[in-house]
Amino acid sequence: MRRRLISTSLVLCGPLLLIIIVCYVVCAPTSFCFFVDRWASSPDYSPDGEKIVFRCHFPTLSQALEDVFDDLGQSSSLFQWGYIWQATEICTVHTDGRHLVRLTDNRAIDGLPAWSPDGQFIAYISDPPYAPNSTTEQAIHIVSEDGRLRRFSENLNVEWERPVWSPDAKKLTFAAEDPVEYELGINLYEAVVESEHIHELTALPGDELGARWSPDGTQLAFIWFPEGYGGPCLTCSKNAAIRLTDAEGSSDVVVHNFANIGGLTWSPDGTRLAFWGSPTADCPDDECIEVYVLDVLSNSIECLTEQYDLVVTGETAWSPDGERIAFTARAPRAAAIYTIRPDGESLSRLTSPAAYAGRDLVWTPDGKSIAFVRGIEGEKWHIWFVEIEGGRLKKLRIS
């Protein structure tokens, strides 16, 4: 019986395995392969808007075959094969899908790339493969378009959130914890790119995350969880707050009494901060999450979405001209991408309602469209573009 089962499996899966092998033989010497288009996420634009850096997918032949065999007998997984977490790299491509460039080639998990404001470097997070007795932690790397690579954040365990460039492109800010003194919590650190010097920016009780520099580089906004960050639980009581830090390192609480806060994004003129938040932890199915705008000068807060029949799911992003704020929400069941004016007027839905609205929203530098990722864990991820005027959708097809 067992021999018959093995023979049947080979008959059914043999053609599939042959296709995989042929694909790798044909594609390996080149930059073109269907795996890249099938799995793409975390886009970020170059400052001139001509290219996108993103998290791409380059599994090895052995990884792909191992994944197929692992999925044998699991009917729900057999035809979703192809995504191997350890096979993610950093790539760039023109916005029309041409001239793909693979910047990294290693066995680490690479992701969350961020293009520097001067266009010279790309910062990203790299998680090395597990090795017995190894103390290597998740770290920040920067890479230039010609492939020159540098590692930052030695002796720190970096959090899996996108590193943030200062507006002058001279410094990188990221969240990390000391792997030895982990009881100190997650703090913010700053790396000077030229000297590679790293110093601690915050040392508050609890955890500090989500840092964002103001457009003029004089203030750093971040989210403070005095009781510690509980993970991506939107209804957990975390007593979240927003703090602002100046160049001297002193910080003030500007928003408090929220159960959770996320998605900090500055207005282009640096006078306001948009974010999503929940003012109460007693909220079933995240029904209390709304989009807010904080006036930094007056410390006044306005809720933009409470007047609409929406359940906000996050992903706030301010347009380059300051006229609109993008976010994701469901109404009442299906989800979509929306934009709204900073005064709460002119709500506009950009995408058709779907099971998953999208994530990783990023505006084009000219403000005419938004790039986003559609897909969920274990299924196909693709980068899409949606035009602000007319809502025309286009998928990034890599050629």
C-alpha cells in the first residue's frame, strides 16, 4: 500500500518537479524568473519616483523541492507552494517593471527596504539563518545600487520594522533591544551612516517604536508603550502614547490615554501628524480604531473617520502635497483603500471592496498614485498601483 502511494505521488508530482527544475536551469543565469513576480512586498520609491525597491523572492532549487515535498498530502497547500521565508532578498525595478536588479544574495531573511532621501543607499533589515551557538541577531544593513554592502547595529537585536532615514540622509533610526539586557525593553537607536557610530536615542520604561522624522529633521515622533509592546494586537490594552524628541534628546508626551497607536505619518509641512488609534481597549473586533490628526503646535487632536461607517484597519500615509491621507478600512465587511482630507471631509474609496484591502501603502513622489501590496501570509503577494484620480488599478509586472 505504501509503495503504491509513493508511486502515485511520483506520477502526479513528477511533471510539477520537472517544471521547477527546467525553470531554474533556464532562469538561474538571468534576473528573470516567475518567482520574483509571484512574491513581492514592502515597496518603497526612489526619491525621483523612477524605481521601486522591494522585498523579492529567490528560492534555490533545493528550497523549492523541499517545499513541494513538505506540502505533499496537504491539498490546501500543494498548489500554494513556492514561498520560502528564508529566500527573500532586496531588489529594485523601474516602475514599468523593467530592469530588475537583485541587490542581495544570501541565506538570510531580508526585508523592509527604505530608500535614502538622496537616493544613494537602501537600508533594510536582515535576519540571519539560525546556527547553533550563534549570537548573531537581526540587524540593519545598507546597500548601494552597485551592490556595496555595510552592516550596522552590531550587538543589538533589531525589531522587524522599517528603518527610518533622517531627511538629510546622514542618519538611520531604528528600534532594537539589547540581547543581553533585554529587560530594558525596546529602545530607539541612531546610526550615523558615514562613521557607522551608533548611539541610543531613548531609554524610557517600556518600549519605543514607530519612529518618524519631521520633514525638516528637527523633531522625531515615536510611539511609547509604557507597559511594553504586546505585539500586533489591535485591541490589547497597551496605554500607548506619542512622544516628540528634539535635537537635544528631550522628549514630551503629546498624545496619551490611547489603548493602541500606529502608522505615524508627518504632513509635508511638519505641523501635523496623522495616525490610527483606539482610545479604548474594550472594543470587540477592533471596531474602535479611527484615523486621527494631531496638530503639533497646539497639541489638539481631531478624529477624521468617526462620522463614517468604516472600521479602520491601519496603514496611514500622508500625500506629498499634504492634501490627502490614505488608509485602509472595511465597510462593513469587505476592505478597501481610502483617502480623506486632513479636515475629515471628502472621503474617497480608491479600490473595490475585497477580502484584503492591501498593505504597505506608499505614495508616489508626485502624489498621483499609491503603491501597495495585496495578499496574505501563505498566498500570492503582488505590488499594485492605484491612481488617485479615477482609481485605475495596475499590477507591477516584472519583465
